Amino acid sequence: MAYLTATALADYMNKVTDESDTKPQEYADGAMDIVNNYLGYDPESKERTETVKGSNYFQLRLNARHISAITAVTCEGESIPAENFCVSADSKDSNYIEFVDGSVFTAGLRYTVTYTAGWESVPQDIVEVAKQVGSLLWESANGNLAVNSTSFADTGTRVFNNYTPDRFLKNIDSYRIEEIC
């Protein structure tokens, strides 16, 4: 289920749309893609599987936040009971897991983790940013550049404001997963 629908976006913008018009859904989908790319993951709750190399550290970094369940773990193809793992308590919405007994994830070994992460109900501030980005896409369609200008009295001076999603996206930095260099 999408956390931003065409109907919600049209309502947000006070637009009346025709049900046969596919553009509003394209703007909603585009906005969610931009938000998901910025966050580094899709914030909707779903099962994910990824393989990560250990680094002789007690935590293993996964690529989605708000982990609610760890359902399966293998190391180099050998199963390890999921009960041996927990979500790291470092932060409220951690994207790290660790061994319950404090063991380390051996450097170079591949750990394949199947887990559920994301929110059943995506946080409202993420949804709000998606609406803002969607409205920017909608207003920028058909050759509009989402640029406005302001003239100052009789000076002939004009200031152009280029609207990009960046000013909205910064409002959800706290949910973001930073790339490791």
C-alpha cells in the first residue's frame, strides 16, 4: 500500500481530478521515489532480505530503519536461530542488529538477514514531505520550472527562487540512513 495516493495528493493541493487521469498517480509515485531515495529505504513496513559482510564488530548494519522482526539469519549459508539476534538499542529506530550474547559478526563472513522493517503507518512527517514533493512535481509539469520571481519596486531588480525538493527533504533527516564511506 502506498503511503501517498493520488487522491491524497490532489486533496492536499485542492485539485479536482478526473479518475481517468494517470498523472496525479505518477506525481505521487515520483514523490515517494524521491523520498525513499533520500531516506535510503522505503519507510513502509515489509519483509526484506539482504546480505551484509561482518566486520569484527558487535553490530551489523541493515539498510532499513524501524526493524520490527528478525525472521532468519544465515552465515555463509548456515542457519543461525533468529532468537540469537535483537535490534540494537542504540536508538529508537535503529537499523542495526546484534547477537543477544554480545558476539561479534566475523569480518569477511556474509550474513544474510531476513527481517521486517518500516512502519505499518508511515510517520506523518514523512507523508507530509511526500505531499510537498508531489505538489512540486505536479506544479513543475508541462514545462513549468517551479521557479518564481519577485520584483522589487522600481529598481528593476528581480530575484528568482528555484524550488527543488531539497528544502522539504531536510525535514525528514532524522529518518535517513547515511551512506557508509
